[in-house]
Amino acid sequence: MPKQKQTKSAFILQERQVFASNFRRARKEASLTQNDITRITGLTQPYLSDVENAKSTINLDNANVLAEAVGQPLWQLLIPVKK
């Protein structure tokens, strides 16, 4: 059976979920709270919550700021974790 074609919005949501879960994991591994990230980056805690729950889109600039805040290169937060 051929693989179904993903819609553009489904693909975007999937990529957003990859970043969200990788960022949350990296933040926790760095022993940082969302409030710590807010103090480091100036981004609001509600925005961080939305990013971590894949509810908000994120631009490359903010993604890079968040990656730097947790000490990870941005590309690493974009790689899907194999299960």
C-alpha cells in the first residue's frame, strides 16, 4: 500500500512537534525552568509553553535563541528522535 501524502499543514505540525519535544528535553537536561529561559532570552513564559506544546509557530531567530539558551546547536533540536 503506498504511503499517503502528507498535507503541508501536517508536515509543519510534525516539524513543530519535533522542535517542541527536543527543546523541552534539552531545557530539562540543562536543569532550566521556563522562567529561567524567560530571564535568559526575554521571551515570555506563555510563549515558551506554547512552543513546548507545539501550539505556536516559531521563527528561526527565536528557535536559535532558545537553542543557545539550552546550550544546543539549533540543528540538533530539529532532528527527530528515533523511537
